[in-house]
Amino acid sequence: MRARSVKHGLAALLAGAGLSLSSAGRAQEGPSLTPIPVPDAAPKPIAEAKAVEEPPAIPKGVEVLARGPIHEAFATPTHEPTATKHVGKQPPKAIEEMPPEQKPEGDVVWIGGYWHWDDERNDYLWVSGVWRTPPPAKSWVAGYWRADADRWQWVPGFWVEARKEADRHDVTYLPRPPEPPETLPAGAAPGAETFYVPGHWVWRGDRYLWSAGYWARVQPGYVWVQSHYRWAPTGYVFIPGYWDLAVARRGVIYAPVVIDHGVVGVGFVYTPSYVVRDTIVVDALFVRPASCHYYFGDYYGPAYRDLGYESCVVYSRRRYDAIIVYERYERRADPRWETAQIEIYYARETGRAPRPPRTLVQQNVIVNNTTVVNNNTTVVNNNTTVVNRTNVYNQQVLAPASQVAASKGVKTTALDASARQQVRQQAEATQQASVQRRQAEAQLPTTAPTQPRVASLAVAPTPPAAATGVPSRAGAVTTAPPVSRSSAPPRLTGPVTPAGAAVTSPPSGGRPLAPQGSGMPVGATAPPRPGQPAVPPRPGIPGAAKPPVKPAPPRDGSKPKPPNGDQK
């Protein structure tokens, strides 16, 4: 009888939180040659992961949100580039943000938060800073708010090639790329451990040319961020494809917050304390091109569709999304996983299933009303997490950082006062570099370019956070190496049809690349490092560091003949 009660309590908890049963007990597999901590087993239930401790206190005037934008340095969608929407209110001055007292072990960096416009509230919310293991050999260029007459517009950030010393990066701003051409369908995957690398436009000389897509092999523990373009006021920045860590291994996302400036007062310093669980990020993930951000949580319903929010799992049916592509691989033993996620989305969308809570307070109410406990529940106040001593797997959206780390088997390191101050100063240096970026881009014309423009941007070095105030080696490239010495995915063996190589209806200004094309555009921010090509090699061509581009197949839909070697 008691076992049945606990089982029903778990079902009620999951339903009350608006979360799927499929997210429980998921184990992430990491690469073998990387310093990233890999848990020995599946994540433990939050309630069992750590002895009950006093939940973090929330300052007066601060509301912790259980939904909102994901920090763009943690994850950014790679949709077709578009200018972000204007808002009519000037953003407040950035708040003083102090990094938390604990950091994950390893080469993580602290990237500070920023203001983000909330359409529903018609005001700004604060996107909290993140602990981030950077993509291999990458440094972060922060975004900024740009004044445009009496309106304001967010200019997105992006990752660039890391350098050993503080230096300037020459960034090229290109004309707007054409819409993707109509291509043949990619077809069925050659294997469960493969994924399709989409084609993309490249700037060659005075025009855009199309580089076709192809199939490649998954690199466990990493996602492939496709080559894409990032909008800026003076043009479009080409971001060559690169490996990034799987969501569960990237670091720590802290919950966004709403700040009442009249209550917190002058001199307020905020330290994030509540973490967004990575399972929630995947299970309730949305994309919104108009703001160039991912969002997590409750953005279900027609009102949000009208504002441009789209479920990421639905979006991925027609567009490449690195997070969902890797989740398909992780769930390859469950052929119904993607269908189930779509069914859950539509059930929440139509009100046939509960939706996730929107705030920490709402989460507390849900957990308190649905969790089966052994008469031993502690509720601290309406603005703190409910701590339950129970063996029920607590699928909460938010949890204290220490509990999330313990549930994933991730070790943490305490930072002393001087170390936290040093980390804070490093984050401020990154933000200062975004000010310099705004000034440099403001000097370029804002009219649509017809030829490339170049600006020299300062990129602050991002050494990992040390446990004490002893500085790390200045400018050290501290990112985790990929599994192999090459950043490219392992090649497929045997013949693979280059589905999607056909350009059946090239838009104006674009044409298929010649077979000998290298696929690299004019104006890439940095050349690939030796042994680490910027794009995966095309399968079937030994020793290729970049994919040679194949000619378009016949328009009758028959398979194209593969090129002869390297087409020399």
C-alpha cells in the first residue's frame, strides 16, 4: 500500500510540475579524453542527493523566475539571421553581480548577466550570469544594447577563436546572406550515431555561394554548432561551425530574476543561487528568432506563438538545432522519444496537461501540494524552495546549486573572497569589451553592406576561476579539449549519399559552389588551428580537413555521382 502511495505521489508531482516522465533518470555520456567530470551513475533524486540544508535566502525586491531566456553564452539558436526587435524603453544600468561562492570543478569561467526585454511584463528582467565551460578554443564576445533613435535593440554576442594573450579580433561584417535554397531531402540517417550537417552560404569574392550539407558521425559528449550568421547593425558575422559541450556538461544556468529597484536600493549586489536543471532546459525548450535567444519553461499557448516563440522540438523538424540533434542521439534506444515530446508539447499547448511553474513561489506551492513525504516537510517561506525529506524523485524546475551538483555527481570548489572578487573583475572586463564593441560597430555605416566591412574588436581573455585569489596564467586557453586531437567528427565509412547537395532553386545572388570550393568564407574571424579544422570533413575523402563541395545532382532527383577524389 505504501509503495503504491509513493508511486502515485511521483506521478502527481511530475504532472503538477508539467514535466515528462521521460526526463527521469537520464544519464549523459561524456567523452573519454576530457577533464569534464563524468558521474558514475544516473543523477540522484534531488531529495536524496544532499542532506537537507537551509534553502538560499532571496533578497527583498527580487523575484526568482522558473521560466525565461537562457543566457546566450550558454546556448544560442542558429536560425537564419534576423535583426532583433526594437523596444521603446532604455535598459537600466547593469546591476552589480557577484559570482556564487561555489563553482563546478574544472576550467569553468564566470560570464556575467545582462538585461533582457520581457514582452509580457513590458519591462526588463535580469538574465543571471553563468558558470560556463567554454567550447574548445573559444572566447566569448558579449552582446550589448544599442540605441537606435528613441528605441533600443539587442545586438547578440558570439564565440570567437581563443588566443593566448589579450588581443584584438578583426571581425568581418558581410551583406545579408540569401534564404537557404530548396534542396533535396536529407533522407534517412545512415546510422543511429550519425547526424546531418546542413549546408550554408559562404561569401566568395563578391557573392554568396552554397556549400552543401552531408552526414557525419556524432561525437559523444559534444554537439556540433552548425556554421551560421549572426546579425549586427552593420552587417552579418559568419560563425564557422564548431564543437560545443552537451548541455549537461556546459556548466550552470542560474534562474533569471525580476528586480524591484525601489526595494533593493542603491548599492545592491546580487548573487545568483537557484539553478535551472538541464533536464528542464531540454524538456521545455523554446526558440525565438526575434530575440536570438532560447527560452525555457512555460511559453505555451497562442499568445506566445504570436510573439514568435516556438517549441524547439517542433522547430527541429524543419531546421537544424544542435541541442535536439544530440538529444535524439542520447535517446536513440527509445524510437518514440521525439514523438512523445511533441505530444507533450501539444498537450500543454492545448491545456490537456499541466504546464511548468513560472516562478519559484509557484514551484513551492506545486511541490508542497503534490509531494508524498514522511510527515517531515520544512517550508521556510514563500520565496524559498520547499525542502522535502523523501525518496520521491523531485522533478523541480529550480533547485539550490548545491543540490543540483550533488544530484549530477559534479564536484564543486569553494571560492574565497579574493577569488570571487577576481572572477567578478574578469566578468566586468568581458562586459567592458562589449562597450568597446558597441563603439567600434557604431563607427561603421548602418546601411546594408554590399561588400565586406571590417572592425577590430577587443576580446577579453577568460582564464578559469581559481579557488583562491592567485591569478591564473594570463590569457591561457583553458577550454576542454575534444575527444580526438581533431575537432572534426569521425568520418562515416562506406558510401554516403550527399543528400541536400542539390540547389534546385538558387535565390538571386547565389549559385552552387564549384567542386573544388573550400567552403570557407572571406572574413572568418580566425583561421582553423592546426589539427582542429573549423568544419567537419566530408565522409569518404581520407585526409580532408574541410569538406570539398560536390556539384548539384540532376533535377530528376536521381543520386549524383560522387566527385573523383579531391577533384584535382
